[in-house]
Amino acid sequence: MRSLFEQVVECCGLAPAFARKLIQEACERSGVSPPDAMTPAELIRSLPHIRQALAVFLDPREVALKTAAMRALVKGSWPSMPAVAAPDASQEIRTAQEEPKARSSS
């Protein structure tokens, strides 16, 4: 069976090697190391960083779909985990005008 990390990489819909590196870096920023041993709770903790990383390459709607698929991985296996609920729309889908505020200008 594929690891949770591998399933998350697959959810990205990006080239596998690129998606692997992107998710690995997002996990490291979340304190999830090693990412290939990711637990459901660690995935939930990493989602904000994953969402931010994906937003560089995908439009907001695609990011929302990809992260929803990632939450579904957890919900399918661990339905009682309270953190799998989708964040409110203001967190999930940011407008293009809001994105620069979240990024560093350096």
C-alpha cells in the first residue's frame, strides 16, 4: 500500500518528481519529518503549507480541489478526526489580489 505521503503527492496533479519535492518542502516547513512517514494528523497540520505551495502553480479553485482531495484521504481512513473538515471559504480560496499580502516581497 502506498504511504499517505505518496497519496498526497498524487493528489497534486503535478509532475510526480516536482510534486514530491513541493510536498516534502511543505511538510518540512510544518515540522513533519520524514514526510514519507506522515500521519493523518501531520497531513492536517501540513495543509496550510501545502496550500500555500500549490498556490504558486495552480489557480485558487484548483488549489481548493487538490487540498479537498488530500483532506478526503484522511477522512476516508480516519472519519472521526475533527480536523478533516474544510476550512471556511476565505481560507481555502483566496483571490489573486490577496495572495501577494501572504508572500514575502524579498
